[in-house]
Amino acid sequence: DRGAPSYREGRPRTYVYRRAGDPCRVCATPIRTVEMEGRTLFWCPSCQS
């Protein structure tokens, strides 16, 4: 068991994960990606620097 989910009911579960090119749900900036060590990282360049 990993405990209770860390997201709130009624809110989106993900804000950037698997949303490359889509607008950020906070500021509407397109979500960007980069591959690092075989994994794809997703982030909002405005909200996350």
C-alpha cells in the first residue's frame, strides 16, 4: 500500500505529465519536454524554472 493519493478530488491528477505542447493549466504556457537518461521530463517553463 502506498497510502492515500497526493492529489485532491475534483482537481486534475497531472498538470504537466504527458501533456507536451498542451497549455499549462496554471498559466497557459505550452508544456515542454526533454529526454534525460532515457526518461521524458515534462515541465512548464513559466511556472517551473
